Amino acid sequence: MRVLILASILMLTVLPSSAMDVEGGANRESFTFGIVPQQSASKLAKLWVPVFRYLGQRAGMDLKFHTAPNIPEFERRVAAGDYDFAYVNPYHYVVFSRSPGYRAFASAKDKRIKGILVVRKESPIRSPLELEGETLAFPAPAAFAASMLTRAFLTREGITFTPKYVSSHDSVYRTVAKGLYPAGGGVLRTFNNVEPEVREQLRVLWTTEGYTPHAFSAHPRIPADAVDRLARAMAQMHTDEEGRALLTALSMKGFEDARDSDWNDVRGLDLHLLDELIDSPQ
């Protein structure tokens, strides 16, 4: 009996994680899903854990919510292939589709990502040109729309400024609302999701052009069948009341199938300039 018990324990220790989670008496694949930390971990968990529970039930798998304390650490973890699935910004996708080879399978339905510059509602600033010489808040160097697109615009316009990276979109909105910085970069979705008492103190000063939004992507180690089942569950999410309620909380209409070439508009940008914006303080 002791030998049998020991053998059973040894078998469990060598099984892959996708075979070890048991729910309702049936084995279910288990996958990690990394969400880019545009907002605090607690807020992201509140939004995404119910979504992953809903999708997992319909796709026959367990999806484990993961994030990182800040965007640079998230980038490091995606580069290392730490996540089975990852929700990444357009620039991250272009980079990490090359290595370690993440492949997009879905994106937000009827969505174009746009960067914004926000100021306090009562601020006298009416044009980005008035930000000359100021210190401005941004989430992180490689935050695509909130930082890279807005900084590229300011740089092209010859506006001299000092970027201050404050870790998340919500931190940008809060610090600008408190008057710590005259303006900051974000995106419309996170701006709409920030606490009303913060959002009501702000107004959008300027908006970028729209680009293909964040990618829901899979590491190449994930079986194609699992990716397909998850993509189908996501595409159908808007068709029932529970799914629509979860999507509303995310400020999304739904999800649609995506392919790698959908991000060619981002590849068509001057990525050398964007890379320089990441590497340089301004």
C-alpha cells in the first residue's frame, strides 16, 4: 500500500500543470493568462477573474489570472514566455510575435486603440503646444498608445518635455487630477474605467489616430485546439446576458477573431523612432 501511495504521488509531481487541475471530477487543462498592468492588480483581478471563469467554463479549461507589478516587469515576463496566454498592447505584440513567438487569436470587437493626453478640467491649457518645457506623466516607456504615440507626436511637433513614468494608466490620471503634473498620457478605455471621482476632474486635451488594439495572444507551446476553443468562447461572449455584462465592465463590445497581419498597421509605423523613445529619457 505504501508503495502504491508513493507511486501515485510521484506520478502527480511529473504531470504537466494542464493535467493537474480537477473540477467536478474531470481533468481540465489549466493555463496562465497574463494581463498588461494598465491598472492596479486588484482592479484588473476584479475585471478579469470573472471573465476568465466565464470563458473557462465554455472552453473547457481553467484560466489563471496573472499580471505584473508594472509594465516593464510584464514585458520581461512576456519576453521570457512566462504566460501561456497574454493580453498585450500593439507594440508589445509586434515585438513578442517575433520572439518568443506569441500569436494573436482575438482582439476587441469594433475597436481602434487611441492615445490621449489629459489635463485637469479647469486647466487653461487648450493645445499640446502649450506643454512646452513641462514634465508630463506617462505609464511606462513602452505603453503603446498612452506613451509611445503621444510622445512621438510631441517629439514630431518639436515640443520639449520631460517624461515621468508613474507605472500605470490609473496613476497618470490620479497624479494629473491632483495637479502633480499638468498633463499625462492614457487611452480612452482606461480613462473611461477610472474612478468617476478622478475622471470628473479631467478632460481629454488631444487624441491620436486609431490603431489595431491590444492582442489576445498564445505562446507557441499552447496546443492549437486549446487556442481555438478559447477563441470560439470569446467570439460568442456577447451573445448572452452574463457575457455582455462582463464585457460592459471591460468597456468592450465583444471579441473577434484576429490574425497576425492585423497588426501590420503598427508594423508600418516608424518603429525605430518608437524604440528610441523607449531607450531615451525624452
